Amino acid sequence: MRVLAVRDITKRKQTEENSLIRENYLRSQSQTLMQLAKSNTFQQGNLKAVLKEITEAAARSLLVQRVGVWLYNSDESKIECIDLYDVSTKQHSAGLSLLKANYPAYFQALEEERSIAVNDVFNDKRTQEFAESYLSVLGITSVLYAPIWLGDRLVGVVCHQHAGGVRQWTLDEENFAASIADLVKVAIETSERNAAQSALRNSEAKLRAMFEHSSIGISFANMDERIVDSNPALCQMLGYSQEELSGKRITDYIYSEDLTTDLDYQQIVTGNAVDPKRAVAKHPLELEKRFQHKDGSLVWTQISVSLICNTNGEPEFFLTIIEDITERKRTELKLLKSKEAAEVGSRAKSEFLATMSHELRTPLNAIMGLSQLLQQKIVGTLNDKQEEYINYIYSNGEQLLALINDILDLSKVEAGKEELTLLPLQVQDICNYVISTVCDRALEKGLQLTTEIEPEADVCIADDRRMKQMLLNLLTNAIKFTPAGKVSLTVKKVPQGMIFTVSDTGIGIGSNQFQFLFEPFKQLDSRLNRQYEGTGLGLALTRKLARLHGGDVTVESTLGEGSRFMLFLPDPTSQKAEKLQSEEIAQSERENNSSFVSFPVSPSASVPDTTTNKRILLVQDEENTAILLQGYLQTIGYEVEKISDSNSFLHWVRNFEPDLILLDVHLTGDVSGWDLLNLLRQIPSSQDLPVVIITPAGMTVDPNRLRQAGANDYLTKPIGIVQLESILIRYLS
């Protein structure tokens, strides 16, 4: 009897079959990973080509529709697709990016390293819309992510996208995906390492090329200061080969007279000659020395020594850069000689100008003074033609004197010898003075002359005479070059100071002429010389005086339409209280020193007939000026005694008993008018005797010095009849 036992081994066979399938699957995955790791593309480190191989192999092994490599940017605010492989099209793409701020739940899923099904419900609507629109449109139902780690930093993910039904990923598939991510990590590291090595090689090649082809000498020395490498430029500079320089010290080639202890590299560069390896150079050593060429000639060089440290911060080499500056030194020597010659020439020019101005002013004073006497008809009447000639002589003398004054002023400013007396000045007074001075010229041409002063622009700090001179130069120019229309002076207060603007509707200036505008003795157009008078000194002097005040002169102009010259003066005071205090001081000085305030006198004014027994002592060593003044004063009824000898001054004061002394500050010899005034004021009986000093043209008169010296007033050469009569009325009437 046979008994047939039948056992159902379907499950076992199925298990064995599944095991075999799994084993074959794992073997296939392992082979895939090995092939990827051993591929030539992977070894070469071409990241783009490697990623293509990896994504294609991963898609075949996991049987998914698409595989992509996504990397974060530097601040992890965005993730970008570097390579995306689509099985259906067998094409690679890249460039898609996602912002973390737009899809927070999606990024959270990536960071939690889990798979995602398209029908998962995300807690933010935008992420749900992304999953439904981006993934569903492509037929993607499930996604498996594997993180890419570089050390402990998450740099991206490998994304495996499955099409069809929802797929449950197995542990083997997740492990394979993790291995793929590891391969991507290795590929990134290899690519970065190769890139770094390539960059290092390129950098070394560039540095070597610079070292070899540089026109500047370069050497490297060890910490014993021995040369270990030198470039061809240094060899050519010194006349030695690289072999001859090797092992020597760079100081061995410095000219003996220039070799000092300051060239000890360890002491100067490191600051520690005992243990230089512990010191690090903060600043390179810079010095000029002469090297001795192999043939004995000397080479001037600029030396720069730096300390090169290793990665641990320890000193390793001295880098010495040596530039041949022999030609530059020769040029400097030539320039030095030229500078010395220019200084000699400048001194000679200044001396010449001073001499010329003195020699011309002295006869001009007589010419203009005698012309005025004839104009006043003091010595008799003139016929019409004589009066015309006298007026012509006087006006031309004025022009010549103005030219001499401008030349001397410009010379003084350029030589740095001009001294300003800065005082608080009333802007309204200054503007009234300059406008009244030029108004006749404007009326002659039919020009409208206007002034506008802001209420805030009430006081400026400047030198009174120079301030008026600058504005007069600008206004005179504006009137000269304006055939018709108007000329205006406006004053505006700005935070940094004050701006005086002179505008006109004249011929204007072309932009190509601006560069010559402020150059002395320069007319912008040679044709203007025939139509307009002038030497070109006014604007040059005005700008120099403005800059001497700490300000400047600028211009805006359109050819044929007019010009605007802006004189800026800085405000030296920063607080309103200081400004008010300066105004109060200025007002007090004006009230207490009324004798120093000029007042207008009509040209036709005559001296009262109270001159009987009025005596004037004239102390003047210029014969022409003395004769002029004495003749005029005697003609109008005064008793005048003129002296030129300072030694007899006190004798004449005691015996002549003058009612007024006219005292020139510049006298022949070592004794000046100031010295005589000082002696006079030491005599008790002469304390109240009026003394008016006479100053040369161009001299700045400081009211404080006048008061301290004991003078009552002053006259400036050339002395005008009106000014002289004003003095006589003030002190002898």
C-alpha cells in the first residue's frame, strides 16, 4: 500500500523566488554602484557628466520615471535642479528652482528625509498646489528623496519620481537611493577638489609667469636672509646670475655708504631679532637704497620687504621687491635744480616788481597829484583844450596805477606774503560802496544796476580792502563786457558761509575758454584786446584773494547770453552767539573810533577860511610828493614846513608847533614813521597833537595798529584832493 504525501510548498517556492529576485536586484544595484564608481567620467571629476550617468543609472535600477539632483544655495533659501533625467524622453534638463519661503511644508518634507505621495495633504495651500500642479501634470504619483550630506551639512537631495499608482518604497530601494546620494556627494567633492587643484595650478603658473617676466626685481630669502630664488629682472639689475645670487644676502649688494643697521630684516620687519619666527610683519619695510652693480656702477632702487608666513602664521620667507628708480632719481635731481632756478627767478621777479612799482608809483603820485591841482584850478584857470588834456592825463594815470597795484598784489599773493586783516564787516555797507563806485560806468552804458541782499546775509568775516577789491573786479568786468541789459549783485547766506553773485547779460564766455579764465595776463580772445581794455589780471587776483580767505570764485556762463561769477566766503564762526558778539564788537569799534570811518566829501568842497596861523608839518622823503603837498597846502592858506630828515623831527615839532603832522611811514634810513610817532607820543605836550600817517598804495591799514601806535587817521598814496580836504576839515576846522 502506497501512501502519497503531498505538501504545499507554494509559499516556500514563492519565498525562494522572491529571495532570488531580491538577491538579483541587490546584485544589480551593487553592480550599478560599482560601475559608476569606476567609470572614467567619475574619476575625471566632470560633475555635469557624472550626474548624467548617475541619474540615468538610478532611473534604470529603481524603475522610476524621472531622477533629479537638487542642490541648496548658500543660505539655503532656495533649492535648484542641477540635473533632471526623464526616462520617456531620454533627455536631461536643469534650472528649475524652488524658494523655501513659498513652499515651507514641501521643504520640511525634504528635511525630514521621507517619501512623498502626491495625494499627501500639506498644511499650506501653495505647497499642495505645487504637488498637484507640478507632479500630477507629469503623471508623478510618488517621490523618494535621498539627502546629500557634505560632512554635517545638508547640501541637497536626489529626487526619484515614480509614475503610475502610488508606490510604497522598500527599505532596499531607500538604501539604494541613499547610496546614489553618497555617489553624488563624492562627485561634488571630487569636482570641487579638482577645481581647487586646477585653480591652484593656474595661480602658481600665473605667479611664476609674473615672477619670471616682471620688470621689477624679486627675491625670496629664508629666515637666515639667504636668497633661495630670484627672478631674471633682479639678475639683470645687479649683473649676477641666479646661481651667483643663490645663498647670498640681498644686503651684500647694497652700496657700502647706504648700508646701515636698519637693513637687518629680522630686526626691522619682524621687530624681534632674537626670535623672528614668533613675529609677524604688520607693515612692509619701504626704503630707498643704492645697489652696486657687478660692473661697479650704482643703481638707485626702491626696496619693499615683506614677511611671508605659512598656513600656521609662522614666518617662512622674506619677499623683497626691488624697483630700479635711477631714471626717476635723475629726473628728481633735474627738477630740484629747476626748482632752485625757478625760486631764484621768482625772487628776482618779486624784487623787480617791487622796484618797478616803487619807481613808477613815485612819479605817478606827482603826475596825478599835479593833475588834480590843475583840475581844481588852484594855480589858475585853464582853457577847454588844456582841461581836456589834464583830464586825459589823470585818467590814464589812474589806469596805469591800477595796473601797477594789480601786478604788485598778484606778486605778493603768489609769494605768500599777503596778510589779511579779518574783521566782521557789514555786507550792506560793502555793497553800497562798490555799487556807488561803479554806478557812473553803468549809467554811461545805459545798464541797469541792481542789488539784492538776503536779510540773513548781514555780516561777513573778511579783509575790508580785499573784499571791496574782489567785488569791484567782478562788477567792473561785468559792466565792461555787457553792451546792454543789466548787471546785478546778490548776496545769499548758506550754511557754510556766504555767496556774492555778480550776474550780467553780456557777451558770455564759451565753455572751451573756462580753462584760461583765471590765468593772469590772459585775454580769452585776442580780438577782445582791441574792443575791451584790460590786462587779464583782475579775475586771477580775485580768485587768489578768495582762496586766501579760504573761499573760491566759480563761474557759470553761456556764450551770447551772459555770465554769473560766484564769490564764496566761508563762515569762520559756527554759532550764532559768536556772530552776534562779533557784530557788537564791530559796532563798538565804529562808535569809539569815528575818526577811522570815511565819509563822503563833495569834490567841490572847499576848506573853511579858518586857516590863519594853522601850521602843518609834512614829513616826507619823496621830493615830488612833498612838493605837491606843500604847494597845494600853501596855496589854500596853510603854513607848511616839509622835512625829510628824521633826525630833526622832534626839533621841528618843538619849534614849529604844528597843528597837524602828515607823517609818511616809509622814510629813508633805519628810522620809520612808526618810530617817529612812538617818540612823539612819549612827549606829554604832544599827546593830543593830530597825526595823520601816509601809507604806500596797496598797504593794508589795520585800525587797531593805528590806534595802538597813536595815529589819528591815514592817507594812502596817491593822495587825492578830496581825501586830503576831508582830513583838513576834520582836524583843522
